[in-house]
Amino acid sequence: MNDKQTEANSKRRWQGKVIPVLSLLLVIAITAALFVYRDRVAELGNYGYLGVFVISLVCSATIILPVPGMLLIFALGATFNPVFVGLVAAFGGTLGEITGYTFGYSGRRIIGGDRVFIRAEKWIKRWGMLTIFVFSLVPPLPIDVLGIVTGSLRFPLWKFLLGCFLGKAILYTGMAFAGAWGWEIILPFFS
């Protein structure tokens, strides 16, 4: 091997170690900041549909730590058009899930081998976008973990985003309608 090949291999090894660590630190920083400033996130509802978008984006950008985005979508569905609230929130939430995908895309060595990771990996390989859709549609399922898995598998980003959007659109629109209908049912009891 000549000196140029040795230098190129050394540079690739260095990048292969630094980029995953930097991605992990960025995701942790975003998650921690959103958790610390979660009260400020709730105030974004005052900005209409832009607030709905930003709330959903911010809440979905966290990894594992829950931020109460669904409750805000529920409440905003009573204030604004529930269909638009659901679709705007789904768009923001889908873009927010890119943090998990990016983390997985660059950090396979950090997370591979966990039992949950291995199981999710099998589901993605077998059912692909359907798995992403179901995880986005059913709130207790860990879409964050699935985002990391799809990124580490180098699953096509557009398929990940489409599956996320479709699942979140149904979930968030349903939550917004529940908020709209719920307030109409509850308010007469307090008048």
C-alpha cells in the first residue's frame, strides 16, 4: 500500500468513528433542550397552524423522552380545523422523526445488538414500510427506535417518511377530531 492509500484509509476510519459520535451528541442535545424548554413548546399553539407544525416537529425530534405533543394536538383540534391540524402536525412530526433516522444512519456501531433493535430490524426487513406505518399510527409503539433501525439499515428515506406521514396523519387527525368533539361534549356541563 502506498502512502496515499494509507492516509485515505486512516481518514475513513477516523470519520467512521467521529461522525456517529457527533450525531449522537446532536440528537442528545436536541432532546435535552426540548425536554428542558417543554413549557415554551406549549406556548407555540398561539401561532395557529405554524405553531401546530413546530410543536409536532419539536416533539417528534426528541429521542425516547416524551414531550406532550399529542395533548397539544388534542387541544388545538378544538380551536382550529381538525383536518388541517392533523395534516400539519403529521407533516411536522414526520420531519421531526428524521433525527432518529439520522442517528441510526450514522450510529449502527453504537446501537446494534440490542434485543429490541434486532427484532425491529427483522420487522423492517420483512414488512418494510408497513411496519413504519403501524409504528407511526399506534402511539405506544416506539417509532423513535424504529427510526434508528431504519436509518441503520439504510432503508430509503422517502419510504420511511411516507410511512411515517401516513400513520401520523391518521393518528393526529383522529386526535384533533377527538379534541374538537370532546370539547363540544364537555363544555355544556360547565356552562
